[in-house]
Amino acid sequence: MCGIFGYTGFRRLGPIILEGLKRLEYRGYDSAGVAFISSGLQVMKDAGKIDEISRKFNFSGIDGKLAISHTRWATHGAVTQTNAHPHISCNGRIAVVHNGIIENYIDLKRELISLGHKFRSETDTEVIPHLIEEFYRKTGDPLKAIFMAVSKLDGSFAFLAIFEDHPDRIFAVRYKSPLVIGLGDGENFVASDVPAFLKYTKKVIFLDDMEVAVISRNSVEVFNSLTREKVDKEIYIVPWSVEDAERGGYPHFMMKEIMEQRFTITRVLGQDDRIREASQLIKDAQKVFLVAAGTSYHACLASSYWFAEIAGVNARAVLASEFPSISKLVDDKSLVIAVSQSGETADVLESVRMAKKRGSKILGIVNVVGSSLMRISDAFLTINAGPEICVLATKSYTSQLTILYLLVNDLVGRLENAKEEIKRAETLVAHMLESEALLKDIRRIAKDLSASEHIFLIGRGISYATSLEGALKIKEVSYIHAEGFAGGELKHGTLALIEEGTPCIAIVPEDETKDQTLGNAMEIKARGGYIIGLSNEEHVVFDELIRTPSETSLSPIVMIIPLQLLAYYLALERGCNVDQPRNLAKSVTVL
Ligand code: F6R
């Protein structure tokens, strides 16, 4: 949700800024821009993709001492050149790039206009450079001006500011939106996410809320914006490799990340102590809530079946955006298990803050180490899946399922058995992904389905969660309307949509739901539906079979693989932008 990137150091500015921006493009891609200081402050920005804008302005040719840049996912104001970041002060000597939302921008704008400030854009962001300008004019001190501006802002923000008068410093501010500083030798980086600079350094500092960093080529100083005192920050070493953030010969990150599931599933292992600590939190709690958004929510929903069946624990899966409406149920005997790949999803963080206020303990499950969720949780588990760059979540889903499966089994003393099951599941996933015949079949089916208006998916029990996740993958990347249902639900209304040839995918693992799901598929077929079975064997109801292993305990992990592939191939057939679907952004950091 908007990417911001800044650099100061000895390298040529243009190429490094362009590279950082490209690596953050997954966060937003409707416009982009750069501000840099080279005989005065200069700004280049436009609507469109980074490559187009970079060609137009020759970003690679930019030179100077430092730069800040932005790739946008529009919230306030249309996708236009004027609304693209950076935004500048009236005198054009202060530039700002921002990720987040300034909730009180209308009041601030009115106030600033009454003081004579002239606004150019429709964005909330533009109040920031004007506010800073106002306070800088009064104090003559850029840091003080930033502290004073921050004290006026409500909402969520990570922003970078540069001043023409101070051409050796980038000011970086964080409140409820992610910001990380990369520490180099004679150079420093600042970005919304680590992959932007991972090629150059793995040494990072994660800013906390209301902290301001002053970043120059050879130093980084961090201050608490409330007390204005200097803060000592811990330096983390990021455990990811450069290759993790590259496409590695695959045409798209989505395919690379699907394929990585041949080895990412078992990467979750090796945190037994933390799992024990987490299961103790569950044992101590009277109520357990699983809170997440999107794909991570589907992992929570699937695991709620495991919690019930394996451990007899009533763990309620709640969409983070809906959590406020049930938050009264949360108290000091509760545990909220918050699951988030990025650890930065605003709905999830807001739910966690709300739950904490009510005295609940928080167990965070994240992929991004050092993320906000990890840092505000009482205990945390990582999925260790490596950077997920494609906007669609794939490998993080199977890893989230894996860690939740380990956790549930630890509650009943089956951790070691569960580990063996997970190793076996990974082998099955690898067999599927290495089967050229399977990939060919799915590609052919995708071709057949590519002109469909709707695709329905059904599954019962834990496969209901798989149907929701499969549908989400299909719709977000191929733009075909897809819906997942509990197998028994179609006859309560949706069956009316089934016409001759309507495709329906029946998720039929070899478990106790099998016969009933097949029965539901029959009902659909009797109304003309075209049935694609995900199953380990042929059945008379199937018009097509995507053969899956007969594994049952970890069926959500095994069964989602062909659906991820189907979504991918549907997108290719329909000429969609696989890694950056329209209107979306990875890491939704606004409510
Ligand atoms: C779907 C997808 C989103 C995310 C959701 C939560 O492919 O990627 O639905 O799952 O935005 O993101 P995290 O897990 O980062 O909280």
C-alpha cells in the first residue's frame, strides 16, 4: 500500500532509486515519483507504471546527493500526475513522500490555506510538506519542524522528507505504517520494506511508532517524536537472501512463489520453544480468537477446524475488519492469535490494539520478522517463507497452515507426529509441482475455463476454507467471478445461478466429507453444471479430474496447490497482470 524508498550514499542515485522503486512496486503501482537534490530540489513524477515514468524522465540519469521516491496506491485523489508523490511545500524547497492516511487533513488544509499556503493536489499527503514548511519557517530547525508537524497529524503515516537547505539528510517518520532503515557502509537506505535494499545490506533498524530518524550517508540517529529524546535502536540482521527477492528465471513471482512451496513448508519447523510458549498461552486462555484478513483469514478459518477436531478448542476465526463489532467478547482471559504475512495489515493491527486494550494476550504469526505485528505481540511465531513479492499470497498460506497445524498438535502432545506429517505433505506438494502431466492438465483446464463468467468452488468441513481461498486466488488474478461455498449451501440459493456449462470445482479430499461433497456436486451437475473434481480418484460426477494425493490430515495444504496453479494459468490465458493485479496492493496498511 504505497512504497517509499530513500537513499543517501556513494552510488549513482538514478539506478539505485529505480531499483528500489521497482522492488516496491508490488505495494502500489498507479503512479510514481522521485525528489532529489542536485543544484536545488527537483521532482519528477507522473501517473502510470514505474518503467514508463522512468523512461519519460530518465530516472537512471538522476544524479545528486540523496533522493526519496514513491510508488502509489491511490487513496485520496485520482490517479494523476498532480496527485502523484512527492509533494512539495509552497516554496518548493521541502519534498515529502508518504504511505498511509492523514485522517485530519481537511482541517489541517483549511488551517494552512488560511495561513496563505497554496495546495496543488487533492491528496491528504500534501498537508505534510506545508505543515513542515510552516514550522521550519518559525524554528529554522528541520528536526524541530518535523516534530511539530508530526504532533498535528492524525491517522497512519510513514513519510520521508528532504529539505533543499539540508541536502545531506533524509528525515524519516513512522506512525502505524511500516518503515525500515537499511544500514550500509558509507550509505544508508530507508524503505517501506526490506526487499527494496536487500541486495546491498541485511543490517536493518525497524522504526517504531512516533519515531523520527535523521539519515545521512554516514550516520542514522533516531528520536522519539513525543519526548524528542534520542533512542537507542536494536540492529536486526534480516535472514533473507538476495535470491529470495529475485524472480530467479521464472516469468512471474507468482509462479516462483508457488514453486517454492516444494521447500518452504518445512521451513516453519525449528521453533519448538516458541510453539510451546504459544500453546501455553492457548491453554491459559478461556477464549481464543483467530484474527486476520484475506488469505491469512482463510488459514485461520481452516485451522479453526483443526482446533476443534484435534484439540477440542473453540477458536473462533474472525475477519480483522469485522473484529471491532465483536470486540466486546474479548477480555483479560482471551487470547487473540493474529495472523499476517506482512505483519503490517492495518485491520489486523487495529484489532490487536483493541484486544490489548481489553486485556487480551496476543500471539502474532508473521512472515516479516521485525514487522509491527511481531513487535506488539506478547509472543510470536514466524512462518519463515522468505519474501513474498507477488501481490497474491501463495507460499505464505501453506506456511501459515503449517505453523497453525503444529500449534494445534502441540496442544495435545502430538508435535513430533505433526512434524512428520508436515514433511510428508511437503513431499506431496513437491510431487504435484514437479508433475509435468498435472501442470499440463491444469493449463488445459484453464484454457477451457478462461472465457467463463463465473466459477464456483465447493468443499465441506476444512475444505470449505480451501474453496474460499481457491476462489480468492482465481478472482484476484484472473478477474473471473469465483465464489467458494460450503458444499451444503448452494441449494439454499446459489443453485439458481447454475446454468448449462457453469464450471464448479468440487474439492473432495479422502476424508469424512467426501460422499456429501460428491452428492452436492451431483446436485449441481443435475442442473447443467460442469464439474471439475479435485480428488485422488475418478468419479462419475466429474467432467474433469485434477488428481490430488489422498493425504487427508493436511488436505488444505495439498488441495490449494492445483487451485493456485489454475488461478495462475487463468490469468495467463486472459492476459492479466499476474504479479500486480489491478486495484490491489500487497500489504494493506490503511483501514
Ligand atoms: C490474497 C492476499 C490478501 C492478503 C491480505 C492479508 O492473495 O494476498 O488477501 O492475504 O491482505 O495480508 P497479510 O497476510 O499481510 O495480513
